[in-house]
Amino acid sequence: MFKISELDHVAITASDIEKSIAFYRDILQLELSVDFETDELSTFLGEPGVKVRSVIFKKGKSGKGMVELLGFYSPQGRPLHPERKPYDPGLWMLSFEVDDVRAAYKELLGKGVEFTNPPSQLNVPGMGIHTVVLIKGPDGVLVELVERPGKFKKV
């Protein structure tokens, strides 16, 4: 039986790849690792005529947990539902651990970043009190910044 060792990456289709690159690179300060265009994903995706730009960001000690942005040239995607809510099915949030949520909030407010709420406390059973804030990212993907307590027990 196979075993999953850790998260490798999350892929997000961007409606405006340049706007999304600027957000993840300039606002969240993720490191751009790979940027390429390909037409070799048709078989992998089971869709004929796929041409896409892939931009991969990394951050952190392990080099895992990367964020991949995909900008499709063809086929064209459908528009996002303008009233999508976090409780609707599908990816709605990425979460990044930070050392100081309140400092990050203050810095990002100064850069014009839009939040859903100011920093707040969230008691996670067995994991302690976390300080969290949600950023309104491109294409409706929320980005959580989380400050974890020093030590917490594993479930």
C-alpha cells in the first residue's frame, strides 16, 4: 500500500496570470522557482489542444508545499461564479504559517491588500490558540496567514 509523505504542491488556474504572479511574488513574497509554457499537458489533463503557462513558487525550509499558477491559453476557461462563497465546493483557501500575523497584517494593509477580517484568535482543539487573518486573493482564493502557538500535541 502506498503512503503519502507530504504535500508537494497546489495548482491554481489564474484568470489573469500576470496579476496572480504579482500577488504571490510581490505581496506574499513567495520565491519564483519555475516559469515555462507547454503544450504537452493534453494527455495528462485528458483535454485536446491544451497550451498553458506554468509558474511555480516556493517558500519554506523543505522546498515542498509549492504553489503553481496555471494560465491557460487554450482551451479558454469559463468565468468564475461572481458570488462564490467559502462554503461552496472547491479550493477556497491556501494557508501560510507566519511568525507574526499582526505585523504581517499591518504591513500588507499598507500595500493595499484587502482582508476579510482583522487578525483574530482561533482555538483549535489539541493544537492551541492560533492567530489568523484572511486575505482576499486573486480569483476568489482566500489566503490565510496563521501564527501557531509554540508547541501543540499531535492528534
